[in-house]
Amino acid sequence: MTRHLVLVGLSGSGKTAAGRLAAAALDAPFHDIDALIEEREDVSISRIFAERGEEAFRQLEREAVRRALEGMPAVIAPGGGWAAQPWSAEDAADRAILVYLRTSPQVAAARVAREGNRPLLEGVDPVERLRQLLEEREAAYLTAPLLVETDARTVEEVASELVALARSRAGW
């Protein structure tokens, strides 16, 4: 049975960039959960956080991941906080394999600085905030059965490893 590949890790770990490349190489759908939420809600993630709060966003995120898991096998990139929610692993367990894209707060901050639009990093020192988020979330990230180090690697190298893992461990 082919299982979904769900990528977890901090913002800036490469979930979207490497996930998109891996999905293309696997000829599989790619689901950027934040983009799906923005499309469905017709509003930015930043605005959802500002107007409805993180709890409302997490509910939308949970629903979007569930919908993605109901479809054909795909590479799925939820937000950085998804894996730390108490229901995330249970939602995905029977249909997906989780891969932790591990990156340091320093490298993640440099990557997200180029992208912008990260509600949990607005108006704060991004390295310090990512350090806090990693401290809060890493135990959850480490429950993923697969781990890929991303700091000293190109997005293409990470994507290549994701493709190899999909083929060797997720039935692709």
C-alpha cells in the first residue's frame, strides 16, 4: 500500500520547497496545507491568526490535512505546529508516514526571512522565537519514524532523499 508522505518540522525546514520537488519527482500531488487553507477561506494565514486566533487556524489546518489524507497518495506539508497538536499523529497514522525535516533555528530563520508571511514570527526575533518553538515541538517532531537533516543541504538534495524514502518506506 502506498502511503502519503507528511513532512513535519519548523517553518523554514524545507517542507514546501523540498516537498514540491519530491512530489514532482514521484509524479504525485503536493498539498501545501497553508495554501489550501488560504484558498478555501479566501484570506491569508496571517489574517486568520489576527482575526480568529491560532486555535481557529489549527482547526482549519486539521480539516485540511484530513481532506488531503483522504485523497490519493501525496506529499503533504502542514504548518510547523501541526505535528505538535495532540491529534496530528493519530489522524495520519494509518494512511501516511511522517518525515521530520530537522533544521536549526538559525538556518530556519534565514530561510523564512526570504519568504516572509509567518504569523508566529511577526514582530519578534525570529531566531529566538524559532528556538522556543523547536523546544516546544521537537518531542512531537521526533515521533516521526523518519528524519532528514536539512541545514547543510540544498533543497534538491533534501527532495532526493524524500523521494528515496517514499520509495523505500512508503510504498511508492
